[in-house]
Amino acid sequence: MLVFSIILVSLALIIYTISILNEYRRKTLLPWHAIMFCIGFIFDVSGTFIMNKLGGNKLPAGVHGILGYIALLLMLINAIGAIFILSKKYKNLLAKFYKFSLFSWIVWMVSYILGMLMHM
């Protein structure tokens, strides 16, 4: 199960990276970005859930655990925010949302890298 959870979180890494860096490059939010944010979040939560089960359902401790759950929350906000902005056609936010997406991705990447380094 550990290998499966690592694959899920790594797929989230690929999906988040492609969609957020594309959003950043374009400086605007597109519908496919929101779809990818949601898919990445589902993979990330699924992998995290499995890892949490394997670890005995303990509350997160340490920098990696706490930062990981903060990153999950940011990615959830990112996915919901993207859907909201696109559905309501807030054109003024379409060209600014990439900044929040990039911040969320950076926090997520720090957590991902910490987890990888700590558990190797």
C-alpha cells in the first residue's frame, strides 16, 4: 500500500506542477487548470489518507506533517477558488489567481520534498 500511496502523491505532483506552471506562464486561469487542480487534490488526499492509515492514524507531528496539511488546505482552497472564479466570470481575478496558485504550489512542494527527504 505504501507504494500505491507514493504513486498517488507523485501523480498529484505531476498534475499540480503542469497545471500551475502553465497557469503562471499564461498569467490567467483556464477551465482545464481548475479540472487539474481538482484531480491533483483527489490524488493527493487519497495518497495522504493511505499514508496516514499506514502510520497508525496519528495526528501530524513535525514540520512535514503540519506543513503537509496546510498545503492540502491551500490546494483545496485553490481548487474551489478556481471553480468559483471561472463559474462567476470574475475577469479581474482570472489574471491574478495564478499568484495564489503559485504560492499554494510552493508550500505543497516544500512539504513534498521534506517528506521525501525525511522518509528515505
